[in-house]
Amino acid sequence: MVTSEVVPARTIKTYSMTFLGGEVAVVAVVGDGDTDLDLEVYDAFGNLVASDHGPTDTAVVRFFPLFTQVYTVKVINHGYVHNRFSLGNN
């Protein structure tokens, strides 16, 4: 899945994604360069399983789900203007 969206200033966009157990899961976000974007992934129980909190608007996480479940993916905009980004996963 690849989607392009806008995350407003100082807000969070949330997505639900299913990842298969026993396979490497990858999620990536690439922004327009205007603000810092962070990426977080939570399991079905609300536990943080992967994150990228770098200083740019490009973030990639990889993790290994033990079983198939729906994960919550958050794209966090720390800036004071919107950021147009692309989000993709395997």
C-alpha cells in the first residue's frame, strides 16, 4: 500500500495496517521537507513495537510480527505547517 496525504501542523495521522506473522514488516514515510515527521507502530494491545524519531521527515521502521494482527501506524507532524507525505508498507 502507498498513500499520499497531508498531515496538518502539530497533529497525528493514524492508519490501521495488517501485517502477517512470521514475515518482516516495513513501513516508510517520506515528507515534503517542510517539517519533522516521526513514525510509530503499535500492536493490537497498544504496545509500541517500532518507531523512527529522527530529525527529518523521512522515517523507516522494520519489525517482525510473531502473529498476524492489525497494527496502528502513526505519522506525527512536529512542525508548525502542514506536510504532504507518502506512506508505504509491504
